[in-house]
Amino acid sequence: MKLKYADITPEAIYLDRRAFMVGAAALLVGGARAEAATPPEPAALKATPNPKFRIDDPPTKYESATTYNNFYEFGTDKSDPAHHAASLRPRPWSVVVDGLVAKPQRLDIDEVLKAAPLEERIYGLRCVEGWSMVIPWIGYPLSMLLRRAEPTSKAKYVEFTTLKDPEQFPAQKPGLFGLGGGLDWPYTEGLRLDEALHPLALLTVGMYGKVLPNQNGAPVRVVIPWKYGFKSAKSIVRIRLTEEQPKTAWNKAAPQEYGFYSNVNPDVDHPRWSQATERRIGEFRRRKTLMLNGYADQVASLYTGMDLRKNY
Ligand SMILES: Nc1nc2c(c(=O)[nH]1)N[C@H]1C(S)=C(S)[C@@H](COP(=O)(O)O)O[C@H]1N2
Ligand SMILES: [Mo]
């Protein structure tokens, strides 16, 4: 049985009670280990605020942004990533940029950090589940890294792959199917190349003036602020340029629910719930969701002539 996104309710878990019990036991073991090795407070990371990319709403509390997470490699509960993140080792780490490029790269994480000047950008992140946060991210345009590899004229898409290592990600352990929401590992995501080259697409290495906490996708992730949160893949080890549209983890798990584009769109409902409103973490009221999460002026032209109902 495949569990689907936002099906991860107590009812759904009871349906798969066996997987749940095995998984809970494993996570308890993992949790004990995690407590024994609480990760150090992330180190400070300097970045220049970029006033061109910020929203004026107050940032979500750091404590909420680091304890209410989606990172299914650690389990499907919002609190699982913070509880189990100590098992992820963000160093040493390297990122491969390959596929349809003239100059394939294998960059140590320190080279990734130094590849372009670090900026702070305050972005809204809208989860497909109907909540959102406002986060001061640190990074630089993804285009800077992609251009270093020199995509060839055949490259049309970009695929992101998260680390696969069951020793570091407890929900990837074989036999614990269901614990990771029924996703196939490694988690993959993708963008069209023009989306990936858009100045808003951020290669992200920090937040709130610090290095990325493990539960937020250390040591390097992307943040694509006009798309639902699941497009913003965490803990990336490979960025591959392709001619064909890459397969993505959520699209494989539930294709009729999670398309390739996944642009924030209050007018296109998820098959099982409305996308018209959202709740900011830390607030009680629901806000109206903005087209393309408020970035329509900047990115709507990427979708000229496309039917956004078909290309959900
Ligand atoms: N590898 C990986 N990346 C992931 C996810 C995941 O489960 N695995 N969850 C996604 C979802 S659904 C969201 S909403 C955001 C959450 O990012 P945050 O925890 O830093 O707020 O990460 C995205 N990136
Ligand atoms: Mo999400």
C-alpha cells in the first residue's frame, strides 16, 4: 500500500499498522542515538541582504522553521526531522553537476559555498499541504552553479537528487516501506532549465544567519519560492542536466495529485483539498494564497500559453 502526501494522518497509519510499529521501533532507536549526539548549533554564516528579493512579512520564528519540517527521509511527522537529523552528516559532502554539460563538475561543499557571493533573501515557502513560512535563506542563484558546468544546447531540464544513505536517513532503511510516505529513494525533483536559470531559484546553504540545520536540508538544497515546497529538494548530491523531463519523487508516488510544475496556484485545487488559502505557521487565521506565491510579476512569463490546469 502506498501512503500519499497528507494521508499521513493517524487513520492512514493505522491502516498500515505493521509498517508503523516496525518503523516506530526503528525510529525510537534512531531517536536515542540522535539524542546522544545532538547536532551542534549551526555555525554563523555571513551573507549580504539582497533587498530585491524579500517579502515584508515578518520571518517565521527560527524555532518553528527548524522543528516543523517535511523531510520524509527522517519520517513523515513534522517533528521527525528535528528529532532524527543528528544522523545526517553534512560534511564531508560533494555535489556532482553532470549530464548534458560541457564541463561536468564534482564540487566539495566548500567549493559550492565559495562559487558565488552569498546573499540573504527573505522568501515565502508555501507547502502543498496548506501552510506557509517566511524564511531568510542564504545562498546564491542556482544559475551560477549551472553555468559553471556549461549546459549544452540539448539540455532542457534539471534533475536534483537527494542523498541516499539509510545509515543517515532512517526512513530509507529497507523493510520500513511506508515510513517515508511511500516515496521511492532517493528523493528526486526537477525543473525546466529556464525555471532553474531564473534569478529567483536559489541554491541554498544557510538560513537565519547560520549554516543550514540538518533538518532543513544541509548542507545544500534548492529553494524555488513560486512552487509548492516539495519542489525545493534538500541535501542534494547530484544536479543533472537532461533532455527529457526528469521523474520526480512525488509525481511517481501519486501522479494525478503532484505534477511536474507544481506552481503555487490558488485557482487550481489539489484533487483532495482547496489551494485557495494557507496558514502561516505562527498565525491562526488563514490567508488568501497568492498566484505563484506572490512572485507572478517575476515568473508568470515562464508559463505564457501553457494551460496551468493541465500542467499542474
Ligand atoms: N529530500 C527531500 N527534500 C524535501 C522534502 C523531503 O521530504 N525530502 N520535503 C519537501 C517539502 S514537502 C517541503 S514543504 C520543504 C520543507 O522545507 P523546510 O523543512 O526547510 O521548511 O522541503 C521539501 N524538500
Ligand atoms: Mo511541502
